[in-house]
Amino acid sequence: MFAEFFGNYLLNKGIVNTDDLQKALDEKAKVRLKIGTIAINKGYMTPKQVKEVNELQKNKDKYFGQLAIEKGYLKKDQLDNLLNEQKSDYLLLAQALIDEDIMDMETFKKEVSNYKDENDLSDNAFEKLKNGKAEFIIDQLLEFDKDKEFFSKYVKLFYKNIIRFIDVNTTIKEIKKYENEEYRLIASQKIKKEDDTFYFTGIAGDVDSLLKISGLYAEEIFNEISAYSKDSLGEFLNLNNGLFSVNMSDEDIDLALSVQEINTDVKLDNNLLHIVPFKTSFGTFDLVIGIY
Amino acid sequence: MNVLICDDSMTIRKKLSKSIKSIDDNIKIFEASDGQQGIDMFKEKQVDLVFLDIIMPEKNGIEVIKEIKNYDSKAEIVVLSSVGTEKNLKAALKNGAKDFIQKPWTEKNIETILKGV
């Protein structure tokens, strides 16, 4: 998931264009991660040193690590660390961009550092983020003015249920404020807290993606909006919200769920809502949440 | 064995029927989509086991348990709900439900219940 955040960051910075990024994201599965790229990422070597060792390799029949140690750029234990390094998604993306000459090693080093600064991430936090800890990513992305913890727990549970019942290859994109988006189809359910606060929860998007979700949940194939496909979509949301209310009741917070509603061609008139965009292998959809 | 599934969600009724049939294809299944229909069907058919939702239109699950138990004190009712909070659990058991399963169920959950009847 972090590969996509970092990719989007590079896109917003104008370092890559949409086509390059898409190509690199597609290519990253086939990419062979090079020790030099990991060494730059770890801060063990500078891009200049990596380039020098790469040049040396052209004339000498030796491994990168061997040459880097001979030059005094790497220590033995550092090389061991690099060889054991997890092949994280975002490094594979960086490698694909470098291999395709879309980004050079200096830019990679500079932008990783800028990304950390701009997002106020410590090295430890950055490690967690790039290693794909979904829960941590959700916390980083949530920018609710009120009830942040409540929403954070909700989004984490929802994400887990999407992975469990719908599609294991689902990722979350940047969470944003709702700005009068119009949805072709939405399943929604309100949750009421004891203090009479109402929360809105909804699964919204285009018909094809939502029919796919309802079909996967019901274990059926739906080609059109029907009573059954609507029921399945609403029931999936209800299942998630039921589990959420059980989790919250363990913390002595009593929640009541309203009956789910399924509507078409909807514009939600509420500036307190947020959108959590989900990208699955079959399309995209939004989780819409907020105080109602 | 005759089983009654009382749940307003068509998806749940179909999924649960599928689970039950995969465990024992000989079980006869009746479906009710609201509380009142569930009570009526229980009285009409020779039902051995009821899987019952809590939040439903017409009559909610707790009211259904009370009426069915009033009609037949030996009725076997298992609550199957997405909202398995302690409050709902206590209310269901206090009124005579035999068990309480939080949705989503596993086939193992259902098999254990069926074997117990």
C-alpha cells in the first residue's frame, strides 16, 4: 500500500507522470531489487558511491557488495542487513522507476527524505509505514476534527472486512473531505451513540464496483441492481457495523444501528463527511463516514 | 429435521440455507422475512430449530422468542445476529434462546448447533 502513497507523492511533485507511474506499478512485480537501491534507502551509501560501484562492476567480475566493502563504503554487517532487507513494495516501485530511467538515484534519496519531512515522520514511523502496516497507514491518513479514534477503529475494521470477504488486494488511498461527490449507488447505515451523536456510514460508488462487492459477499454473480444485490450490499455494511458495535460495547460504548438504506444517484448534503477511497482488483469505491 | 430461518435479509437467508444444506442436504428449510411471519410459520410447520435475527421489521427477535416460547416452551431457538452485544445476548438468553451466534458465522458454528438438536 505504501508504494501507492509514495507513487502519488511523486506524481503530485511532478517527478513522474500518470503513465510512468502506472507502468512502474505494473512492472514492480517483475523488478529485481538492487543492493545499491536498498543501501541508499538505508542511508549506508550515497547515490554517488552506488554509481561508482556500478561502474566498477562493469570491468570486474565481482558482486556489488564485495566491491562496496573493498572500497570501504559498506561494512560486512551492513551488507548482511541489506541482504536480509524485506523487499518492500515501495522499494520495488523505486527500482522500477530507476530501471526505466524515469527517476535517478539522487532524486530517489532526496524525495524519500522530503516525504519524511513533509509528513512529519520519524525514522521509526517511516519504517512502519513503508513496511505496509495497514493500521499505521490509516492513522497517518485520518484527519478528522472530532472522534478521530472512533473513526480510526471503524476504518481499520472495515478494511479488515473488505480484505476478508471481498478482495485481498485492496488498498486505501488518501482520505479526503466529502465535496459534493455524486454517487450512482450507495448503501448507508446510521449509527447512534448514547449521547445522541449520529454517525453516517456508507459504501458508495459506480454500479459495477458495488455489484461486484454485493456479489462477492453473497457468493453470487450480479449483473444488475436487484432486490437481492441491494440487500447483499446493505447486509455487508450491516455485518461490519454490527461487529463494530460489538467491539465498542467491549469498551462500554453502546451503539444502535438504524436499518440500512440503498439509494441511487445520491448527493450527500453534509460537509462533515469524509471519503476513504478503496482500490480493489475490480475497481474503486468509497467508504463515506462522518458525523451526521 | 425442519429448520426455520427468520431474518429480514434475503442474503443471510440464502447464505445460511446454503451452509445448512452443505452440512446435511436432508434438512428441510423454511424462510421467514420478518418477526410475525416467523411466529406464524413456527406455529404452522413442525419446526425443530429456529435461527433468528434480532433487528427485524414487524416484530424484533426478542419479541419473537417470547411469543414462540409462550406457544411452545420446548422450542429450540438460536439467535444469529450481527449485533452480539452483551445487552442483546443477555436479553436473548433471558427470554429462552438456546444460543447466540455473532454474524458472520462459520460452518463449524452451524454444524455444532445442528448436532445439538
